[in-house]
Amino acid sequence: MAPLIARLEGSSLIAREPMDGRSHALSLTPRGRAITNQIRKIVAEHEATLLDKIPASARSAFLESLRAIWKGE
């Protein structure tokens, strides 16, 4: 995790604040929040595009199947 956190911090996407001893709180910077919002929009558009390709009558079963796969059921 440390290398990932260092890269995010180095890219000004997160900020660290000391909490106690060796612990740090992590928070998104304004730049990190902006990029997160962009990513959420892209993901929502991708999901909508994918679901548009599935007939409305099959969407419920499709989403249930995805949830089962995600949960490992």
C-alpha cells in the first residue's frame, strides 16, 4: 500500500495527516475529488452503454448474475 499511497500523494490526489504515532488519515485533495467525479461519470456512462445492449426484460437477471459473481455465490 505504501507505494500506491506515495504515488497518489505525489500526484496531489490525496493528502496525509498524522493521527497518532505511525498512523495517518488520508483525504482526497480538491484535484483528487475532481478526478474522482470525472471517473464516476465515465463509469456511469459505461454502465449505461452496457445495459442499453441488454434487453430490458433480461436486465434484472443480468444484474442478479453479476451480483452473484461479485459475491462469489
